[in-house]
Amino acid sequence: MSLKSKIIFILSMVVGLFVLFNYGIQHWMIQPSFLSLERDEAIKDMNRCVEAIRREIHHLNLLTHDWGAWDNTYQFVEDRNQEYIDTNLVFTTFLDAKLNLIYIVNLAGEVIWGKVFDFEEEEELTLGEFPSHRFPIPHPLLAQKTVDDAIAGVSMTDHGPLLIASRPIVTSENEGPIKGTIMMGRFLSDEVRETIVEQTQVDMDIWELANEQLPEAEKESALRITEESPIWMTDSEYLILNVYTKYHDIQNQPALLLRANIPRDISQRGKATLRFAQNSIIGVGLLVLIVMLLALQQTVIRPLSKLTNHAVAIRETDDLTLHIDLSRRDELGILGEELNTMVRQLADTRQRLIEQSYSSGMAEIAAGVLHHIRNALNPVTISIDSLLNDLKNNPVERIQLAQKELIEETPSPERKSDLTQYVRLATQTLASQILETTRELERLSGLIMQIETILAEQERFSQAQRPLETVALREILQDAVHQISKELQEGTMIKIDPSINQIERINTHRFVLTQIIVNLLSNAAESIQRAGRSCGSIEIAAETETVDDEKMAHIRVMDNGEGIDPTGLKKIFEPVFSLKKETRTGVGLHWSANTISTMNGRLYAESQGKGTGACLHLLLPIHS
């Protein structure tokens, strides 16, 4: 079994065991906690329902107190005036306050005024639990002993459960003596139930425990409710949790069975969460497995493959400038660095062998150096100009004037003596100057002939066979830019376009091509300086073209210098033609064009005229 297969097996076992362990934790610990939380929340919801009923009773009690602690009600019990009835005890009072029952009873239990209305049937009712003439004494609703006593709760009637509140009748200052009792009631109807549901946001059902038509499930649940366990829960449906409790009446007897229907959102969300967690763990396990495999691929297999491909690429392309960067500090990184070192040493060795094996290498160097020597002949030209200026300033004209005065006129003896002396001295000075000038010209002439002889010999040797190298065009251009003098680069920006990187490596004479590019860049920089540009620009771009079924690298050197007129374009590559104002030999572009031609390439120029800049085009074949 391979190492990769072993790792896959071990990781799969670890992930599987972890998934099983996590499933056990979720099933035996986390899921029961969700169920317990759900039951706790269900109990809270049921308690909110009970509290809502109590709030309804409390509000009814407050309303009853407002009526009971009122001088008008106090006076009505004493004199039973019709005005109180006509003003307060009307149907709209029942309707506005949502009351089904109002009873006013004196201390003897006599009903002074009392009525019960059914709003659904829109009729007056008679309840056996509320006599129309007299209440028996004692009665639970008439048991107030002090002005603050209140009796409120649920009273079971033959018309259904009634929310009832009973308060003593006292003065508006809440002082006695007590004159009687006022009762107000509201049936626990569907409308009241819906109000409670809306308040609590809990769906609730209400049954009378004494109802013979109570469903069997509810009867069984009612039997489960005790004082020790006042709440009972059942799962009537998968998504609903039923919570039961009993509600006692004013005599503290179980009267109502309440059921809250609680959606099982917590358990469902818990199950969904656990399922998501389980799936996530499985996914993470698979992810860990994949990451480990990728890590193995990244840390071992891929670097080894990269090293192999690098070695094969060096063999196939014979490019010893290729460099591998693993960016690692482990053994593979060290191996990559050592391989880079070996390749660099091999490249250096091969370069030395190339330089030592071919004399044309020296010929190329000499050709480039001699070209720059030609350009350095400017001081010689300046010396010649200086001699010419000296000759122009000689006393020939003054000598001729003195001779004319001696011959044509009759000067005084003293004047004649002075003129004769001046002619003699000036003639000696002129002779000396001519002799010195002659010697200087002979010296300069000999020097120029010697330099021209050397140049001719070096150019002859430079035609010898040169070694070819596979080089990147960007390297040649960068070397050429570095060889441009700071004086020429001042005020000029040389830009190498990224298109250079798209050109394949070419087989060429590295040094010769570098010298040609140096020559082109130097001419462009000098053209910019002659044009007086404060912001000169030289841009080098390249692209691949097919010329006569041969793939060529088309290099363009563009500048914003003084430009070339049409006449100059025709003569620019001739041996002695130059665009420079100073006297030069003018062989730089001629030599460059001829050398490019020996490489099966071509050099030509374009320009729109003076002041528009120029573009030199260099075509070189690309050898695979």
C-alpha cells in the first residue's frame, strides 16, 4: 500500500470515529436539552395564558371598583332613583364595557337592580346562579367585610364560565359604611379567548370540566393534573405540543381545563441544527481529508514534479538562465537552491568557454569599442577648428598693408624703419605659426590614420564567425540601457514595453546585438537633446511577425527627438552620413545595418519629418 493510500485510510477512520462520537453526543445530550428547553418554554406559554385570564379578571375588578366606590351608586342603593338607572344602567353601558352582567345587591341580599345580556343572541338572559330577587345569605359573592375587600374569579353558570368581580358599595372617597355589593361579569366567550390568544400569541382552548361532552383525550389529561403536577403535556401531533392545566373558580374548585397548543419550533430547529451540525462535521471531515491530500500534494509531490519539469526544461531548451523558486526552507527547498547554483555555475562555465573558444568575441568587443572611439574623435575635430581659428587670426593682412605703404607711399625715415621692423617681425611670427600648425596637422593626420587603420582591421576581424547564444530579448535591452551614459539619459525616460516579455528567446550574438541596441538608443537620446526636449521619451516595444514564412521578432525603438527629413531617411545608413551637427564619421548606423544583415535580419527607419521624432525598426529571426 502506498503512503498516499495509507494516509487516506487513516484519515478516513479518524473522521468516521469522530462522526460517530459526535452523533452520540448530539443524540444523548444535546437533543434532550432542546426538548427540555421546549418544555420549559411551553410551561411559560401556559403560564402566560393563565396570567392573561387573571389580567382580564383584574381589569374587570378595577372596573367594578370604579362603579362600587361612587357616590351615585351609593345613593342609588339608598333611594333607588330612576335617574341613575336611565343614565348608567342602559344597554350601551353593557356594550361599551363588554359586560354581560351587572348586579347591585344591598346588605340583606336583595337585588336592587340586575340584568344579564347575551350579545351573540342579542337577548336578556336568566341565570340560575344569579337570582333576580334575593341572594341567599351567606353567599360567596357577598362576603366583603371591609371597603377594600374584593371577590373576583370565574363562576360557572348554566350559560358557560363567567368572569365575575364583586366589590362593596362605598362612597367616592372609598369610605363606609358599606351599603351593599355591585357585581360585574363577562362570559369567557370565544371573543375573550381570541383576545387572550392575541395578547399571548399562544393558541389556547378552554373546556368546562363538568361538561359531559369533554373529549376523551382531554378527560385523560385532566386526570393527570394534580396539585403536585399542575401541568401536563402530550404530543397530540408531531409538530404540536399540548400543554394542559386546570383553572379554579371563586370557590377554589377546578372549573376549567386549559390547553395551550405550542408549535414545536424549538425541537424542530434543534433537530435541523443537529442535522446541519452532523452534515457539517461530515463535510469538515471530508474537507480535512481533501486538505491533507492536497497538503501532501503541495508539500511533497508537486515540488518534486516541479523540480523534474525544471530539469527537463533546461535539457530541452538549453536555457541555463531558467531559475526555480520553491520558496521553502525544508529539504526540497535546499535541493532547489542547490540545483539553481549548479545551473548558474554551468552557465558561467559555458560562457567562459564561449568567450575563450571564439576570437570573434574579442572582435565584437573591439568593434563596439572602436565605434565609440570614432565618436570620441570630436576633440580632434575641435583641435583642428582651433588651428583654423589661429590661422584666420594671422597678421597676413597687416603685413600686406605695411608692404603697400612702403612701396606706394614715401614714408618718413622713422616711419619706414618702423614698418620695415614690423614686417620682419610679423613675417617671422607667421612663419613660426605656419611651422607649428604644419607639425600639429601632421600629428593629427597620423593619429587619425592610425585610428582608421585599427578600425579597419577590427572590422575585418569582426566579420569572423561569432558564437550564437539563446537569450531573452529583455535581458539584451536591459543590458543596453545600462550602458547608456548618464549624460545621454538626463532628461530622457527609457521605457521597455511589457510586450517584450511575449517574444520567444532568440539565437543571436549577445554582445553584437547589445552594441547595436546601445547605438540605436544613443542616437535617439542625442536626437532628443538636439531637439531641446525637456521631457524626452524613448520607448522600446516588440511583437512577433511572419516574414517570408519565417518567424521574426520586430523590435521598435521610438523617440520624440528632432526627427528625420525625407532626404535623411534615404542616406541614414550610408557610411559617412550623420544627422549630428558636429563632424563625425557616421559609420554607427551603417555598421549596425550591415551587422543585422549578416544575422539575416533588417534595420530600417521611419519618421514623419523634422520635429516629429523617429522610429527605428529592427527585425531578427526567431530560431526554435
